Amino acid sequence: METREIIEISCPTLPDFRRHLRITSHDLDAELSDKLRAATRSAEHEISTVIAPSVFTLSSSFESTVSLRWPVRSVTSVKVDGEDCEDYEFDEDSLTFADSVTGKKVVIVYEAGLAQVPEDIQAAILLLAGSLFNNPTDRPEERDRTTARNLLRPYRRWEGR
């Protein structure tokens, strides 16, 4: 099981989204924030990459190599059978335990997300969020989704790289 706490939606920001929609008041900020988060998650699913910096807590059965969300920025803590463990190595998408480490259960807390969000990914998120906001009950505009997909396509990661 994995949980996620988004640290912040840093790019694009709520003011960026308001400007994109040409909204000057703050009356709709809660709804706009919801749409921006949903669009960011949609873009993340499309490219298999964590965009918004987030803290993940992964709890699973022990394996010598554990897959993590890409790109991992740091590992905060690792526990094997409830005991702290420091005998591991990690890269951008996995954590590998030393041969001497064994156990039944592992809990890993780590931070993942892009350090900087490219402008075309930001544009795709704004298009998706705008489409969700402008069509709250209807199906989002296919034109906007297609444009967003085209902007995201170069960043798509396939399993196994």
C-alpha cells in the first residue's frame, strides 16, 4: 500500500491558472485548486512521472529491490520489520537492499517529483485544468485533451525505460 502527500503544486501555480482563465477574483480558488490538482495527476498518469513534489509512504512485503515513483529526490526513512535500516542504495526509481538485509515487511518514506517542470508540461496541465473547470458536468473538450496529450508525449516513460 502506498500513500501520498502532495507538498505543493509548484508549477503551474494557482495564480498561473487564474491568469490562464483570465479570472481576477479569488472567489473560486478552492475549486480552481481542485481542478489544478486533478489535471496535474492526470498529466502524471499520462507520462508515468511524478510532477508535483510529494512525500510517499510505501508499505509492502519485503523484496530485495523495491520499485518507487519516478523521479525519487530523497529517501527519508527505511524500516524493515519495524527496525531502521540504512543498508540500501536508491536511484531515481528503485531502492535495493544489501544482500545481508532480510525481513518480511518494509516501510519506505521518500520524496519524489520534478525539480523543475518544463513549460510544455505546464501548458498541458493548464489546458487540462481549464477544460475540467469550463466543463464541470460535461465531458472535457477532446480538443484540449488531445493538445495536452501532444504536449506531454515527449515525456512519456514506458515501463522498464
